[in-house]
Amino acid sequence: MAKLISFRRGLWEQLYVPELIRGVGITLRHFFVNTFGSKEIVTVRYPEEKREYPARFRGVHRLMRREDGSVRCVACMMCSTACPAQAITIEAGERDGQGIEKFPVRFEIDELTCVVCGFCVEACPCDAIRMDSGIHFPPVDRRDQALMLKEDLQKLGGPNLSKQGGAGPDWRESYAALGATRQIYDRTGELSKRLRGS
């Protein structure tokens, strides 16, 4: 349990004037040292000098492409549903053939509304949207300049290395080491039997 400590302020502390004067003094001291001091202030001279971003930096969104150059997005609306700021607008259209039912006719992200949380990237089941571009969104003069359209997002995105449709029919051989993990969680095979209905 927490210990309650009572603190009694004297009249001098209750006036707040001495603390106010002390705070203004610290601010003025920093101002004069930084303005007229002999040593240079340590700053990053952006955009001439840029800091190296961490590996998990979330930059501007980008849409990935398939091998044939079409957008990977299947317009499932999961990214726009997961977006807490409702910054993503998708309008779906239907394809003829190719085994993929839908594609985005319109895909827009309002970068002024976006809170850069990364939920859209996590929600995407087909790895179509990413935020690993390493680019800041540039400043804009008008609100309409902050809308990133599908074409803009595709310019930033490149071809995706992941295979469409998964690892293929021989995935068991490719991931043979993962077979041992089943034995950790389901040693007797009861779970597998119940799932198969046998």
C-alpha cells in the first residue's frame, strides 16, 4: 500500500512568485547562452543533414504491386476499418478473371487526418500497404494536397517479394522445422483430431 506523505508549503511557496521568477531566469539564461555564447548549438540542419531513422520508423504509406504491375490490394476494406482516424477511403471494383474478385478503383489516404499508428499495415491480409518508405510527408499549402491517391501510393511502392497465394503446395517441406512446434502444444494430437472431426 502506498504511503501518504503530507507536504506543507510555506507562505513564500504559496505565492508562486519566487518560482515564477526562478523559471523565467532559467529561460533567459538559456536564451542568452544560446544567442551570445561562444559554442555552437547542437542542431540538425534539416533538410541538408538528416538523421538516420530507426528500423521501425513509420513513413509515408505506399501500395505494393504484384509481378504483373497491378496493385496487390483486394479492396477488403480491413485497413479502412482498422484506421482509428478514418483516413482511408476505398472504392471497390470487380475484375474479370485472374482469380482475384476485387480491386480498388479509388484508394485515398488523407495524410492530415492520419495518426501514423500503423494499424492499416497490421490489418492488411495481403501485405498491400506498408509504411516503411522512410519519407516524411511534405508540408502542404492546401488541404487537397494532403490526399494521397492510388497513383501516388503506387509510385512509392515497389514489387512485393512475397508470393501471391502463399508458399505453394510444398509448403510442408519448406517449413518442416515448424512441425515440431505442434508437438509442444498438442503432444497427444487431441486438438488435431477434434479439429478434423475424427
